[in-house]
Amino acid sequence: MALVAHLAELTEKHRVLKRKIENEVARPGSDDLEIHRLKVEKLKIKDEIARLQDGGVRH
């Protein structure tokens, strides 16, 4: 059950980052470096979710 809870937590963090990116992009004078940082963080979370869902197996 811990894995399911961890995946749910990561999924929520991914969703929050997606919303932050959307808000930053929509803001006039948005900060490109901040957008990039958020996207990198979001990608790391996505990769972690995929790794956990695959059982840690890399192809």
C-alpha cells in the first residue's frame, strides 16, 4: 500500500507543477528560467512515476 500512496503523492506533485507552469506561461513577463526549472522538476517526477509503475525495470 505504501507504493500506491507514494504514486498518488507523486501524481499530485506532477499536477501541481503542471498548474504552476501553466500559470507562469500565462503571466505577462513570465520568467523563462523559472518555467524551465519547473519543467525539469515535472519531468523528474514523471520519470519517477514511470519507474515505480514499471517496478523499477529499465529497458
